[in-house]
Amino acid sequence: MTSHSQRKIRLVWEMKPDTGWEDEYYDGILVREYGALYRLEEGNACLALVAPTATDGLYRIDGPDLTLITRDPLEDVARLLNEMSTMDFLLKVMPKVMLPDEMLI
């Protein structure tokens, strides 16, 4: 992961119109062109798929997010995930979540 890919960004979780809910905003770091880490209100880190918006530095949460049970600084979480092999990640995640029968790799 290059140093420029961990730049600080603002994230928005856009609510659907007519739901009565307001958009939610978070501070985070961009860890890949399409991925970011941010901190949930309860303190855990969250990894999300994101897309840039028309506003510089603002990204829309654009797909699934995964809550990570850690309160470590986001930069430390990014470094840990970056250094973790895919096999390590899958073996750590598989016992905790319901995985699909097949996974396209």
C-alpha cells in the first residue's frame, strides 16, 4: 500500500429518498482506489467499498461494508490488513461469518 493511498477522506452513507433518514458522514482513510476504512460510532473500524463523488475528498459508501472488531488506529488496521495474506484473512473470517458456497477469485 503506498503512502498516497492512505490519505484522509470524508465518507457519506447516502440514505434512500423518502425514508426520513439523513445521510451519515464519517472520517476515514482511503486504502485502495475503491476501498476505505472508517470508524463507526461505537468505536469499531469498518472496511467499505467506496466511489468518489463530485466533491473533492468526499467518497460515497457504494457497497457492502464489513465491521472489524478493533479500536486500533485506522492506519494500523490498514497496515495489518495489507500485510495479511488472503489465506490468513479467509481463515480468520470463515469461522465468524456465513460464507457463500462458492467464491469467485
